[in-house]
Amino acid sequence: MPLPSIWSPGASSALLASRHKATGAIAFPPYVESSPLDDAHELVELDGEGAVYSFTVIHPSPKSGEPPFALGYVDLPGPVRIFGRLQGAQRPAIGDRYRAVPDAAFGYVFDRIEGSAP
């Protein structure tokens, strides 16, 4: 069974999530149609811009040839907190603004919104 897309179709793609019809609680990624929870949820688009809640910088082994990279939690309106790779020229800081963008390797990453210092 294929996994659902986490992106809405169209030119202005938005991350998709499941919202509980009774409580409004949001779950990301969205539930698959075969999930027993799917009937109680509706598919919604998330606002893809949010603020860094917490982060860490990973330093892979020098043997890997991979440069250090940041992973973190980004708080989006809704409220929903999503974990992902943080990209940008500067080291992240708590409160920095990031935008979710599609990524071929990871499905999504967060790009820093320049001029967004806390």
C-alpha cells in the first residue's frame, strides 16, 4: 500500500496533516485511508512557516564525507510541532523562522527565512 503524499497538489504546495473532527487535534504526517483513525479525521493543509522550538547539530564521522547538519523541531500554527532537517547559511537559533519545502531525499526540509533572527 503506498503512503499518502505529505504535500498538497498544485503549484503552491503545502504540508498535509490530519485534523481530528471533534477535537481539532492535528497529527503529522496525515493518516492513511486504511487507518482505523482515518474516519475521525479530515485532511488539512498546514501553514508551512514556523519558529524553531529546539535543535541539535549532527557531526557525522569524517569518514562519511558528510558535513555537519542541523535537525530540529519547528512550531507551526495549528498548533503542530514538526521534526526535520534545518537548512540555511547560519547555525539555527531558538525562535528563528523556517519554511517547510519539498525535498527529494527527505520528503521535506525546513529552509531558514532570512532576516528572521529572534
